[in-house]
Amino acid sequence: LAGGDLVVRHGRLFAMAGAVPWRGAERGRLAAVEDGSVAVVAGRVAYAGADQDLPASLRALPTLEAGGRAILPGLVDCHTHVPFAAWRADEYAARLAGATYADQQRGARGGLRGIARSAAQLRAASDEEVLAFSRRRLEETLAAGTTTVELKSGYGGDGAGERRSLRLMAALGSQTPQLTVRTGLFLHARPAGSDRAAWLNEVLGALLPEALSGGELDAVDAFVEEVAFNLDEAAALLTAAQAAGLDTHLHAEQLAPSGAAAWAASHGVTSVDHLDHLDAAGVRALGRGDTVAVLLPGATFLAGRGETPPLDDLLRAGAAVALASDLNPGTSPVASLPEMVALACRAWGMAVDDAVAAVTLNAAAALGRSTEVGSLRPGMRGDLVLLDGDELALLAYRLGPAAVATVVAGGQVVVHEGRLGAPGPKAS
Ligand code: NIG
Ligand code: FE
């Protein structure tokens, strides 16, 4: 963390400092401090509250005037597939013409498709090429307000490729002002020519222990689906990761119901993601448990067949709901969390306040990072965004990253009035 000093003054402050996560009876309207300020010292929040109570010592810090605009915690993208090396727009075009995502994963119509194709693209690119392409993607997320971003392996294609992805994730983490959280998506697709049992053995016997001893991982993930891995295989990986103190995630119930979400809710899994085909038992389980339900509107709209995840049922049952970009070349080529807010609000009827909590408080919970990011409380990272006006609804209304004017990461201005980079030196 670079550790800047800054005070942002006279904004409409949404510190989001209530209960975490935002669920059940805790939901409602997000509270605003109408003339609010946030002070950051050495990269950490030192004060967030009414401007009139800003301690005198903090008034001397370098100052950014919010001019009455909304101040929010930096957005948290709890699910991406960065690093990857190339797009797969032709596969989307084929789906528009009637192909299904599941058939593409199976390679049903011949030709290299799906995750295996992204693995081949990654292998064909040099480290410098992957890093340049992936940095560009992270810049897109940053310009849209994302200050914490999850990165996943999963396109490595085999053991050596997965180890390389973990190295590339570490390099990306050192090249962005964002907080990066590293997930090993070791059960995404089995390597060509290997069977699932052999791959699971390699993951449990070599990949995971090596990554743990190298300190390369914060979490693991598995894709539970008929075209990928079954719940027993995923459970073996997640249980081993939990024993080592990692967070755990599942790609669950995306293409068909599987019972994975209910299993996750009773086994301490940090989040279950997708849920387009979640059934009533899964909804009840997530309403009772602490596993965060992460919905991915980009994938729903670009890879789905018109289904809708049971958002209202989840909220009514008391589940903690987050939204994420799922930024990846197969199902969701979209880097902007505001775009996800806009889709969820417009297409699923999500309330703006619920959607804002879903990309801050609840997304932080989905990464097990609620004490660090997702709200503005003393001691937390000095990550915040200034919207281009005073209404939270801007995030749903501008249909894309334009609602976010200014982004501060660790007390440093990293996007200023829509442009990447700190404000230039002032003419004297
Ligand atoms: O989150 N569904 C599984 N994994 C990714 C997409 C993988 C791909 O098609 O490249 C997802 O949708
Ligand atoms: Fe995903």
C-alpha cells in the first residue's frame, strides 16, 4: 500500500459503516452524511464523518473538494478471471446465432472453444503480453471505481500453466494501486489428455501445497457443473484449502441446479457465485448461512438463455447478496461494476441501495475482507470514489463507468475527473 495522505471534504458521504454484511433486517436505505469528509493518513482512513467535526490536525492535509458529490467506499470486484490473454467474441456471436455455452464448453461443434481455448491463448502469449493485456483490463476496472479486485487462475491448462498464472497474478498485484486478492481456480477445466481424478490428485498433492508454502494464495475456487467438476471433487479441494486457512468459493448452479450452494452454506464456504439456476432449497440454505451469494449479471446476460437468478427470494430469505463483474473472455467481457449495478437494477428490479451494498460491503464479505475494505471506517484502507453527482442512482443510470468521476486508492488519487492518473501539478 503506497500510503498517501489526503482529505476529501464537503461531499455527500456514504460511509456504509453499519452492520456487515447488508442482509435481512439490516437492509434499508443507505445513510448519508450530507456535508461529509474522509481523511486518509498513510493510506488508512483516519476520519469519516461530518465535516464540521473533522479534527483540526486533519484539515491541514492535502485537500480534494468533493463539491457536494457522493463519496462512497472504493468498489470491490469479488470475482474476475484476470489474468487472461485474448477475447472470444466469435463465441458470443455464435451464441447469438443459437449455440449454447454448455455445448461450446464441450467442444461439441468442433474447433477449440471455451476454457480450453483461453488456456491455449494464454500459453501462446509471452508473460509481457499477458501482463500488458491484463493490466489494461485492471485499468478499466479502476476507471470504473474498483479499488479491490479478485484475480483467479484457471486458464493455465495444466500444472505448469496454473503455476505460471499464480506468478502472473503476483506480478499484476505489484503493478496496480488496487488491492488484489488471489484465488486458485484449480478445478475449472481438466488438462487435455488427463482425467479428472488424475488432475484432482495433482491439485491436492502438488499445486495446492506448493502455492500454500509459497504464500501465493488467498483462496481457492472450483467450477461445479456437468461440463466441469462434480461436488465431491470440489469439496475435496475446498476442505483442504479451509484446513490451511484459505477462503473458498464455488462457481455454482450457473447452467443447472446441483445442490452445491446448499452444501457450501453448511460447510463454511465464503461465497457461491452465479446461481442462475438456484432452487428453493438453495435459497433457504443461503438465507440461513453466512455464505455470500454472488450474482454475475454479465454472465447471466451474455452466456445465459434468458434465465434470472432468484434475487428477490434470496433477499427475502435473508441472504447476503453481492454483485461482481466475472470479467472473463467466455461469459462476461465487462470490467465495470457500475454496469453490473445498472443491469441488476434494470433487469432484475434490484433496489439501488441493495446494489450499492452488493458492490461494497457484501463484496468485501464475499472475499473475507470486511475489516479492510467495503466501508469507510477508521483503520480501513483509504479507498474511495467520488461520483459525478450527489445521487447513488447515478451508478444505475449512466449505464457504464461514467458515473464514477474520481477514484482514490490508499489515499492516492488514481483517477481524476474521469482520467487515469493523478491530477497534474497546479499552475502557480
Ligand atoms: O465464470 N463458468 C465458468 N467459468 C467462467 C467462464 C469461463 C470461460 O468461458 O472462459 C465464468 O462464467
Ligand atoms: Fe467466473
